[in-house]
Amino acid sequence: RVPLLQAARKKNSFNLLGLTEAELEEQFVRGDGPGGQATNKTNNCVVLKHIPSGIVVKCHQTRSVEKNRKTAREILQEKVDLFYKGEDSDIFKEKKASEKKKQEKKRRAKENLERKKHFKEMQQLDKK
């Protein structure tokens, strides 16, 4: 099973629940991580909370406050959609499909490796 909130941040999802500004609580805080003075002296990290569900998103991907606000809202919208719709969410379905594709790719790679190993063994036997 895929944890619901980890499936967020997938693109190409059009059927998301809408957010209203009245449901959001926004703060600007100092970010963390590498960056030195650029990080330590500016409040460009956005913390966005969806009050009805209690979901909190922290976004500090760029140095621009406006870009971080926009990104935080996108992430929050996807997480809220997952929270309310659960497994019926487009994001969840997309994540499941990509995981299935990844497993299939892994399986094929393993089969190819086994075939190559078997082929080498056959060559070794032919030389003897």
C-alpha cells in the first residue's frame, strides 16, 4: 500500500479539490539547509496550513517568495485532494500506475540478467 500523503506531488492531475484562501493559514519563515547567508537572513520559506484538515506544507524550493507560495499551494492542493478522496484520487491512481510500471521494468531487467548469466554459462561449457 502507498501512504496517501507520500503520493502527492505528481503532475497531470486535473480533477483536484479546490482551496479557498479563507481555509489557508500562511507564514513566512527562515528556510533551513545549505545556502549560508541567503538562507539564514531571508524569510522566503512558506509554511501553508489547511485549517479544516490540519495538513501543513513547507516549501523552500527557490529564493523567490512568490514561486514558493505558488508551489506550496499546488502541493497542498494535491495533499488535500488525497486526504479527502483517498484511493479515488487521480494522484493516487497515477502513483499506483507508475509503481506498477517500475516493478514491471525491474522484473524485465532481472529476466534479462538471468538470460545473460545463462548464456555465459553455456559458453563456458562449450569451451570445455
